[in-house]
Amino acid sequence: MSDRLETFVFSGAQPARLDVFLTVCLPEFSRSRLQGLIRDGFVRVDGAVVTKAGRDLEPGARVEVRIPPPAPSGLAAEAIPLDIVFENADLLVVNKPAGMVVHPSPGHERGTLVHAALGHAPELEGIGGEERPGIVHRLDKETSGLIVIAKNDRAHRWLQDQFRGRTVEKVYLALVDGAPPTPVGRVEAPIGRNTSHRKLMAVVPSEKGREAVSEYRTLERFARHTLLEVHPRTGRTHQIRVHLAFLGCPVTGDTVYGRRKPTLPLDRHFLHAHRLTVVLPGERQPRTFEVPLPPDLQAVLEELRRSEE
């Protein structure tokens, strides 16, 4: 695959930054991606290589951009079945099963959602300048439910902007041990690295963590458990699990942030990404996608209801 060459002429009446001009000319690429091309010497202005993204363009300047082919990532497509909730030319909405890791990592070099997505849609290669599917957000390994995968740079940027702008509505279902202090509530507690266990997260002082906000409401009460609907307003690592443990009602089955011995017969924590509302690329009105509890969690919930009849 050869380089792609694009040529543009700046027709503005006043000088403008090179990177800003290119975001208008090449909307399928993020500004950071274009800044990287400039920094790496892939952009010429009036025939001369420019490596400063903030370079001012004068009216009539001729800009050439050489876009290299995707860099090999070494990821191999795998024929792993996916529960696809929605698909179009721009994205996939997948119902991820518990136990599947999103990205390859030490100990999880195969069998991830990334490998499965590449097996389903090879056109995902090339997003972000390397051959990898466009994962926009993540779910923990043992959390089931909805996750979005972009198929091209334009969709990746479109979706990232919504997640960063906190306009995506995410709704989780969580069964917890005990009950929160109030039936409906909002948790505003910064999250950062646990100083004793660096791989874990914790509620920390504001100067040592990042803003984290979660809202919840009670759906069903049991003698020793509560079913909650949780709306994370920010997207910190392990946010829901950390916040609910902070309230004194950890997610049932969460042996990391909750009780070491599950209070119900569960092989993983009871947390499910139930509903996702997002504006799709090129559309104006948001769409809502929803998946029910998977059979393992539904069975635990039904048994809990029967035991308290």
C-alpha cells in the first residue's frame, strides 16, 4: 500500500495555524493525528517541509500532506463469534461477554475483543495510524454488555468527542451487597491509583486523583442485596466498582473491591453495561442500544427473588 497524497490551498483572508487548517481539510483525522504527521515531516507548505503544527499559513499557501499507510501492529484476526447489536459502515455495537478482555495485554495476547473485531471486519485496520480496531471506550474483563468499536478514523474521532464531552449516556445494572445509604444518590469522589496496590484504583484526595462522578437509583431491594441502575458521568478505571465499595455496598461477586468470598454463587462480579445512548456519525438525534442481563446474572437474580418470596 502506497502513501496517499493530498493537496490544499489556503484561501483565508487572515493567517491561520497549519494544524487547524488541516482539521478542516481532513475531517476524518483527529487534530493530534495531524499534528503527528506534521511533526514527522509528512507535510509541506509551498514545497518546504514544515514540522511545527502552529506554523501560520498565509493566504494562497499550498499545503501538501503525505499520509503513510497503516503501520503493522502484529495483531492477528481471530474467528471469534461476536454478539453484534448494531453495525453500519462506521461502527459496531457489540454485546461483550464476561471473561473477554478488550485489548491485548500481558497474559492476554490472544482471544481479545480486538482480535475478534479484526476477524469480523478487516476494514477496521488503519484507524489511528496503525492496524488496530477503533476501541473508543472499555469494559473490565468480567463486565458484560455494550461497547462501541469505530471502523474508520472519522467515526473514531466523532465517538471520542462525545465520550470526552460526556454526552454519551451509559447505564449499568449492578447487584450490590447491602444497600447504598439512600435509594437514589450521586457520588462525587476523585479516583486515583491505590498507593498500596498500584494495579488497583481507590477514592483519593482531589489533588491525587481525577474527578469521578456516578449517579444511581434503586431498582429492587432484597434482604441482603440491592439491584441498582448506575449512571457513570465520568469514565475512570473501575469507577463504578470503586464508588459502590466507597458507599459501603460493593458489587456482588467483586472479590477485588468487595468481599473476598462472594455472597451469592457467582463466578464474576454482577455488573452489566445495559444501555448506551450515542449520536452516530452523520446523524443528529441520539440512538439508544440496550441488551438484557446475560443468563448467568439473570439466573442469580431470579434465584434471589425466589428465595425471598
